[in-house]
Amino acid sequence: MDLLNTLVDKGLRRELPTRAEALAVLATSDDDLLDVVAAAGKVRRHWFGRRVKLNYLVNLKSGLCPEDCSYCSQRLGSKAEILKYTWLKPDAASKAAAAGVAGGAKRVCLVASGRGPTDRDVDRVAGTIKAIKDQNEGVEVCACLGLLSDGQADRLREAGADAYNHNLNTSESTYGDITTTHTYADRVDTVQKAHAAGLSACSGLIAGMGETDEDLVDVVFSLRDLDPDSVPVNFLIPMEGTPLEADWHLTPQRCLRILAMVRFVCPDVEVRIAGGREVHLRTMQPLALNLANSIFLGDYLTSEGQAGHADLEMIADAGFEVEGAGEVTLPQHRATVTAGGCGSHEDASCGSHEGAGCGGHEGAGVCGSAPAAASTSTPAPQVDELRRDLVSVRRRGAGTDIAPNA
């Protein structure tokens, strides 16, 4: 197929696809799906081999957020019956993190609900970072605390943070449809602040909120321009009690096409399957490892994920291996070896350029030729069945007395 051969060649050379080519990937038929996965898999293996990086979420502060993000169970006005608690103490957070590290995670993602941290909050998180690093040698720590004020990214870096997550979530043109209490530009500004401070930038998207194919391509191309080292791809978890509780637009096949498109647009970047993989990919999760080189281990912020041991079995059974603590995630041209394994941005990502929390929110055409034009918006597919049986509110781990899932 000409389209896939072209995209593989471009991915191996770190040459960017066109918007029309990216849209064509999303428009491929289910009959062509395995060909799409195989093609994107060649690009993934070229840059990352068969390694899978494991990441572990610790929800430092859950619920009671003043923001109105429609996808989030922690939002203002949410009726979701989630765990609600204020800041975990450093020793409790470190204990939770240790469970993830023991399960194979090499990065711990510290997430806190809210618009953004106060300076006191930054100090609090700095103490937590120290506690985690003192007890877990070589672990990477990513902070996800919302919108950053001037100087806060530098302070987190000085405290030992290796990365900062802040997702764009959706396209700029539709951002106002999902959130009104802050802007898309606010999110871009925070990612840029993290970058400028020398933190490894982590920024991704949420699929399944009723967006069009054009919206998906828009946000991925915007992410490409921001040059994050890692791109978490979330699939909306339609939590009861949130405005998007009835939004079940995704099929396993569509999820795979989205991941393939992200891999083609960002061939040499850590692509992470984040929240919602168990809900929407279901039994096709192992196939997705051919597209993404990173996943979250265990539970998410307010919902439960697949059992940690099942994640490890899935990786092994699919012929992949867990990335070791001493291995550098990013290809050599993007990475410099540091204590936390942070990326260097001297060379541009994806070839030619430079919340939902840490990727864990609570959320037709013929293959072979690109469409002549993308003049109309492709509507989101509709899925009639509401699989609420697949969504479980987290009742273990951080903020509880029950052992975490790792």
C-alpha cells in the first residue's frame, strides 16, 4: 500500500507526514487495520526496539478541583463517587510509589487535582520528590500539578523532578467545548515553562470526547510543534457523574488507528497508552504494544486499571520486554544520559521541530492513498453500547488503607 510504505519510510527518516496522510490513517478500514498496525510497528521497533516503559501514577490530592473539565471525575460539580482527600504526606506518597517501582515502573508520576500549585504546594511536592528518590534509586519522577506560574518549573527541577506533564487534550478550536475555566493557551504556556526549565516535557491528548478526525490530527500536530519527549494517549473513561458519562465513541479498532497516527507523526517520541486502554482496547491491548512503547502500570487517578501482574504477563506474552531502570528510553539523538534520564532538545523531535493528570484522566477510506483534501469535518463514530461494567472507581492505593495495584 503506497500510503503505508510512504509513512514507514518517513518514520524511519524522522520525516513528518502531511496532514492528509495523517487523516488517511484515521480513515482506513477495519479490513486494513492489521496492515496499519504492522507499518506503524516497524517505526516503533526501529526507534524503541521491543522495550516497554512502565510508569506509575500516585494521586497526591484527589477531587474537589475548581476547574470544570468535562472529562474529569475530579471537576467542579462532579457527582462521581470517587475518593476525595487532601495532600498525601511525603512518606505515604513514597510508600505508594515504591509499590509501582517494585512492580517494574521506572517513572513515578505525581499528580494533584487543582488549577495549579501554590508556592507552598511546590515546597510540599519537593519534599515528596526527595522522599521518593531517597528510597528508590534511579527512579524518574514526573510532576503533574496543573498550570504553572513563573519560576515554579525551575523550583521543581531543582527539587529533583525529571519531567512535567500537562496535556493539551484536544484541538485548540474545540478546547472551549470541554473546559471554560482556563484556555488552551494556558496549557501551551505551562508546557513551554516546563521545557524552558529543563524538565522533560510530557503532553498528550484524550480521544473519545466527540472530536472529529481533524481535531485529532490538529492536536497531534500541535504536540509535535511543542516537542514533548513523551505523548500520553488517553481514551476517555466516561465516568458516571461527569458531563461526558454517555460519550462512548471508541472501538478497539479506532483506538489502534489513533495510536498508529500518533506514532507516524511522532516516530521517535515516547508514545504512552494511558487512561482508558482497558476500557476501550480491551482484548486488543497487546496489539497496541506494537504502536506505543510505554504504558501505565496498575490503576489510574480515580479509576482502577488492569491488575499489575496482568500487565506484565501481557507484555511478555506479546513478545515485548519491560524496559530496565538503566536503559535510556529515548533514541540517542533525543536523549542525554542524566540521573533521571531526561531528554535533550538540541535536536528536534519528530524529525524537524522542536489535568487529566499525567496521562491518567478519569478518561472510511481506502488504505493506500491519501485523501485529496480535508475540507470537511469527519464526525466522530457512534458506539451504541455503554460499557459501564468496564469502569471501576478506584478504592485502593493512595488515600486508602488498601494495598495499591502494581
